[in-house]
Amino acid sequence: MNEYKVRSGDTLSIICRRFGIPLHLLIEVNSITDPNRIKVGQMLKIPSVTTDSSELSDNEAVPPRPPTTAPIVIDQRTFRLPQSGFIPEEHRKDLIVLHFTAGMSARSAYNTWVAASARVATAYILDVDGKIYELFDPSYWAYHLGIKGADSANHLHDKRSIGIEIVNPGPLKPNAAGELCWWYPANRFSTVWCTTAQTDRYVKSAYRGFNYYAAYTEAQIQALTPLILTLRERFAIPKRLPSMAKRTVAEPGGYFKTFAGIASHQNFRADKFDVGPAFPWERITL
């Protein structure tokens, strides 16, 4: 009988799918009393469900599967949060939540979170040039949704989700000169983003009190799908987007209470604008 060392991000269900064995058999063979509590480094016996024999290396019970997506580069060093910046507890992940930073760079988002010391962060930031930064291991969690009241549910949605912040200033307001400005500084909407003639830089669409939203860059759109696919494969996150009718609504205690797949911050809070109407859902390939 082969053995397998539990890795970060593993659940019993993921391990069973990896080896093609029934969940109840894995639990029985290893005398597991709580299927929701396995630890990184724990050794599990892998029962054979076939009469075939094989020779395997010490730490790999089956040959590694070829990647289903092209390799992506993730910077795990530049904006790595100290342990005080997140909660180092592993939770089962079934949700990816997309945000925008309401700012102009990955560094500004990182600096804000570090300065706040409130463990408010997302596991990833996607910069304007398409570069992906990992701030902490996504099997852990941090506060990133800010759900209030009855829908907070002991931060269940924060714990079960992986947050991705996309660098984007968000809602825009026009000034008298025909320029579109973002909120900086201090919600004055006085910093110019583009002119109304630069139609590739914004989307005109009425949403939650604003009529203009900054466009996402092509580099961001090209990088986002591989990142989502990588996380989906690692954590067995369902291949699912919200229905067209639900993508712009906030229903943390309704439709999104048990929704598993890819959603956005606006689905969990009615006072948030991200990812907004400029986000190209149709470009996300699952």
C-alpha cells in the first residue's frame, strides 16, 4: 500500500480525485475521525483499487499529471506579507473573488495593507502590466470582503475564498474639461484618468451611482484566466461563473451564500463597485 504526504491546499476529496479512489475507503483505511481536519505533512495510506502493481517514489504516489494550462509566472517575493498580515489557518477553498484596487499600482495596495496591520488583504494582486504577485499562500485567508451583519457568518466567505485584486481605479467622474477622473485624493475625483475621447480607457455604463468605469488592460485580461485555472486546479474550485442576471447583484445571504466558482466583491456587498461593468466576464475562459 502506497503512502502520500499531505500538501498545502489538499483536502480528502482532492486526494481521492487525484488517485481515483472512493472517499469512504480513504477515511476507513486511515482511521480518520474528522474528514475536514487533515494537516500538511500528514502521511496517508493510499489503498489500491486495482490489481495492478507499480513502483513509486517516496514522496509521489502517482506520476505527476501534465499541467492543463500553460505555465504562469507568479512573483512570490516582491510583495510578500508578514505573517501578521493574514491568518495562517488552512480552510477548504471553493470560491475565487475578484476585486479592483481602486488605485494605480500593486505597490500602493500592498503598502496600504501593511500599514493598516488589520490582516485585510487578498492572496493575489494583478498589476496593470499583467504581472501576478502572491502575497501569502492562498490556502490561508485574510479579511477581504467586509461583510456585515447576519451575512458575515463568522467570516465564512473570507475563509472559503481566494481574493484576487486587479489594479484598476474603478469608478470615474467627468469634469468640465471633458476628462474622466478617479477618486484620488480623498474622494474628490480630481485626478485625471483619461479624456472622454479615449474610449479604450473606459466603459460608459450606469452602475451603483456612477456612469463611467476605468477599463482593464489587455495584459491583465490575458493573465487572469491562467491564474484562475491554476487556482481552480489546485483547490478543485468548480468551473462556474455567476449567471448573467446575478453578476451585478449583491446576495451574500442568497444566491452567493453557497455559490462556488468565480464571483466578485460586488456580489457580497451592495456598497462596493468591484469589479464593475468594465470587467470583461466574456473573456474569462474556464
